[in-house]
Amino acid sequence: VLQKGLKENFADAQVSVVDCPDLTQEPFNFPAKGICGKPRIADVGGVPYLIPLVKKEKVYDLNTVAKDIELPGAFILGAGAASSRVLGINAEFIPIVQTKNEKKPAVNGSYIAQVNPADKGCLLEKYSSKYTDCEFGLLANLYASEGQPGKVIEVKASGRTGELNFVSCLRQTLEKHYGEKPVGMGGTFVIQKGKAKIHIMPPEFSACPLNTDEDVNNWLKFYEMKAPLICQPVIVSRDPGFDLRVEHTHCFSHHGEGGHYHQDTSPDSVQYLGYFQPAELLFRIDRPQETHLVGRD
């Protein structure tokens, strides 16, 4: 299904089932070896807690989320917002955490991407270099598993010929094929060659209400960042009525760039390599009572 859909948007696409590579190795350097074992997705909070105006009191903990999704000790990947309570500012959160269980403390391999106060460029830092908690704020889309080795879906795509980004292409392909039946998956992919359009939220929350996508885009800071970028996508083919964010991807790198992935900007030369696992369960945590569809791109 995925290969057929990707070939409509990329010059070359190959999808196969393989053994998950050891994700503790380069370029991932994750705290767990794989993305297999009781795979599940959690959509926590939501964009309505960020815009039109921020609700700073919305703070969560990945160790608590792991218990809420009935998988204490889960290995969690995804995309979210940093806790402004901890950082004192607003920033992009790239969660990569082996959560704590009865025997072991949490191992936090997460990153934070913020607008550098010095030159307005990207400042990417390892979370554990400054903080010891597993907090995040406002919203997150998370893929969780036991972090075990096992069989995964390997996706290779290069030479983008269509308009869709890599993640949207995967999601819309699933939606087209499975229709009403929601299919979710998560994992990791690497933009191995090329460049990508990435945003970082500014350090100050907006004092004026952000009421439209145009307002949001004027508020966000956009960058072109270079490969290799290691990305953590969470995808649900369609929302079965839980007010989900159906796709959300954050990325980091070993050269100081990272943030929220939008699209590659070098379609001819871009090269993607990803490892995905379909999720068995979906958890909706602290769903906003008042909602809207602004700022979900």
C-alpha cells in the first residue's frame, strides 16, 4: 500500500519488511534498540492549548503518560512543545525517552530546538544537558513501544515529484486505502540528503490572539536546514472523532539544527530512509474541550 502511494509522489520508492536496525547506533543514538513491542500512539493536549492564546498551566510528564497508556517503562518518540515551566521560554520538544519503570530511572535522550537569542538562528540542545525531568507542555503526539528489536516497515524514497511531503504522502496513502478505518503508525526516518523547511516557535508566546493559519505562520520562525536530519513522525490516517492531530513530525541533527518538519526544499536530490511500526492502540489524553483547526499543519 505504502509503496504504491509513494511512487505517485517520488521518483523512486521501495517499501519492505526488515529487522529493525539497532537504534542505539549512529545516526539515531536512541536509548532503546528498536520500536517494537506493544506499539501505541498517544495524542496529548492539543493546539488549542497553544493558540489563539497559551494555557501555560498545561504541563505533562512522559513517565506519567507511559502509565496512562498502560506501558510503564515505554520507549517514546514523537513531537511536542517544551515545558515553559521548566525552560522559562517556549520551544520545540523532540521527545526521545526511555521512561522509568520499577527497576530503572528514565533515560532522556530528547532535544529542544529554540530560536537562538544571539543570532535568531536555531539553538538545538540535548534536554539532559540542562534538565533532569521528563516534562513537556501544551501538546504532544507520541509513538510508544517496549523499545524492542523486531520486524519493521522500511521505507526508502528519493526524488520528490509531487507536492506532498514524505509524511503527508504516507498518511494520505493510508487514508485512501483504508478509508473509514483509522491506521496509525510511528517510528523514525532520516532525511539523508537535501534540505528541509523547518519551523521553531518563538521564545515568547503570542500576546495577541492567533486566530488564523496566516497569524500562526507570521508568528513562527521558518528555516531551511540541511541533511542529515533524524525525524520522529506520528501519523494517523484519519481522525475517528477524537480531535487528533493526524500528522506531526519533529527532527534533530548532530550539526545543531532541528525543529518541526514541513517539507523538503530540494525535491530533486532529497533522500528519505525510514523505519515504521503500525500502532495497535490509540490513547487520547486531556483532549481540549474547546477546539479549532488553526495551526495544525
